[in-house]
Amino acid sequence: MGVIPRGLLESNDNTYMKNLNALTPRRELMLLLTLACIQFSHVVDFMIMMPLGPQLRDLFQLTDAQFGFIVSAYTLAAGISGLFAATYIDRFARKSLLLVLYALFGISTIGCALSVSYNWMIVSRIASGAFGGVLAALSQTIVGDVIPFERRGRAMGVVMTSFSVATVAGIPAGLFLAANFGWHVPFFVIGGLSAALMLLAAITLPRLDMHLEHSKGRQVLPLILQVIKDRNHLRALFLSACIVFAGFTVVPYITLYMRANVGISMDQIPYIYLAGGISTLISMRWIGVTTDKVGKAKMFRIMVLLAVLPLFVTTLLPPVPLWVVLISSSCLYVCMSGRMVPGMALVTSAARPEWRGTFMTLNSAVQSAAMGVAAFVGGHLIGRNASGELTHFWMAAFIGAVASVLAFVMSTRVHLHTHTQERKGLESAA
């Protein structure tokens, strides 16, 4: 079957698992909270750029396309670095690699705060994306290394809550700092937080270097080629790209549109993210339960079609009261995030079990690249009229809707591996 991914080798190594299980419950919890905090800082650093759009646009005299490139530069760099990471991530001790990458991420974030020009900002965002883009995959890898299978789902849930907390608390707090102390302050705070968390990680993370023995002689590039030669894998990667592309043609420019066309003030912008984050926290659990009841494919197709309506409503919204904006934007966030639960279940199940580790690394890179391309395309579609209002924003929604339809169609063509098939694949690989 070719070279077996690290995760499969480790799952069959009882000695390895016994050593990892020696972690006390308290230290295990501290490790998970540390990883969640690292994820939180990375997510806030990425997301804070979108609501800061109006301020940065005025400060650096940017066009909407240039602002879109600032957003896309981060995700494109994350995608490229994530792809490159597949060639070296198993060749270094987890703890050492995370500390080095996180330190470089913090320095890059400080560079964003010190930016005095558009070009400086672009270079800083590329660096932040390149280093931060690997942190998410590395954090999930550490969870897989340290936490036994029977507790791994719950552990992953602890780490993944960082995304919701970043939306509910991180972004509003960052916007408060930007409004009262300047746009650069949130980046200084993230940089300072990174330094503190790096010290915490040095204390809470175990050595995590036993995988190095398994990595000796491992041929990475041939395995990657095997994965991408599988047509079902290619269809699943295209499905994954369409899912994230559909939202990011619009999402980076919502703040710009709300300010210029709807008349929302800067001090009201945090309420959009707060309401959207709370709505998502509530809806994600229900969507997850319902997905298991009605089926992953059926739930995904329902959610991907439902997301098209709020996509157009948001991009065509006239001047309305704040409560209308909150309802509209919250519906968009609920539907967009709601696609991800069944969508990622489909993508994960489409991978051949013996190659799933490499496939998911490639998938992470593809998603980041799709976000960057979508933001770039959206920025070039929209324009400005004489009064400063955004024009053609609905075209970005139309492109997103087309991507949604493609995702719907592709979901019918992706073959899913059942639990029995996965077990047979693992036994064959071993």
C-alpha cells in the first residue's frame, strides 16, 4: 500500500501510546488549554484584518482590491507553507517546532503593528500567514500524538472552541482596542500574548519527539503523489476548496459594505461579530447532532443551498437599522459555518484511511489557498461609485453561489469510506 503515514504507525505502537498516556489529567488539560490559546491568537490575528478594513483603507489610501490582497496574502502564504510543511513536519520534535514557529509568528504580528506602508503590511501578513498557517495543523497533530483515541474527540473539541471564542470575544475586544487606542494596538497585544503563551507551552508540552524514530527513511514526496493521483481524493479536495471559496468572496468585505452602504458606524461593527459568534456557538451543536441523524451528505446539501440566500441578502442590503443587520449577518455566519460540519465530515471520510494524514495536510493547504484566491477575486469584482459606496458586491455573492452549486454537485460524486472499509484499509496498510 506504499508508505504508511505517521499516525497509523503510532496507533499500532503500544509502547508509544503507554508513554503518552503517562500524562496526568491535570497536565493533559493544561496542554489542551495551551493549544487552544495558541489557536485563539492565530485566529484573531487572521480575522481582525477584515473588520479593520475601513481604517486601514483610509490610513494607507488603499483600493478595495489592495485591501483584498492583504487578506488573501495571509491565506495564500498559509496554504503554501502548509503544503511545504508536509515535507518536514515529522522530521522535528513537535515541541521545538511549535515554539520556533510560534515565536516567528509573534514577531511577524509585531511587524504588522509597526507597518508604515502598504508594502510593509503585505510582507508582514505573508510572514504571519506562513508561520501561523502551520500552527493549526501542528496543534491538531499534537492532540493526535498525546491524547488516546477514546478521548481524542473531546480533546479536539477543546482546541477547536478557540475559533468560536475568537469570534465572540477576540474580535470585539480587538476592535475596542483599535477604536480607542489605534489600529496597531491589537497586533501588539497579540504579539505580547504570543510571547506569554510560548513560555506556557514550554512548560506544559511534553518532549514529543518519539515520532522521529518512525520518520527515519520515510519518503514524503512519493506518498503525496500517491494521494493526489487518487481521483476520489481530487474530487474531495475540489469540494473542500469550493466550500471555503463560496464564503470568502464576500466575508472579507462585509465590514466595508456595512460602513459605506448600510451606514453602520465603527463602534457598531463589533456587535456584528458578537452576534454572529454567539449564533454560531448555539447552532453548531444542533447542526452536528442533526448531521449524525439525517446523514452527512443530505445535511451538507441542505446547508450549502440555504447559505446562498443570506449571501445575496448581505451583499444587497440597503440602509437599515442595526437589528436588521445583526439578523442578516448572523444568518450568514450560521449557514456558512453550518456547511463546514457535514462538509468536513464528507471530505475526511473521502480519504483512503491509510493515507488520511497526508490527505488532511494537503486539504488544509488547499483550503487556505482557496480562501486567498476567493478574497482576491472578490476584491477585484467590487468597485466604488462617486459617493464612496461599494458597487457590484452582489457579483461576489454570485461567484460564491456558483461555488456553492459546484460543492453541491461534487458532494454527489465523492465516494465515502465506511467504518468497515476504513478498518480493512488500516489492516491492509499495517
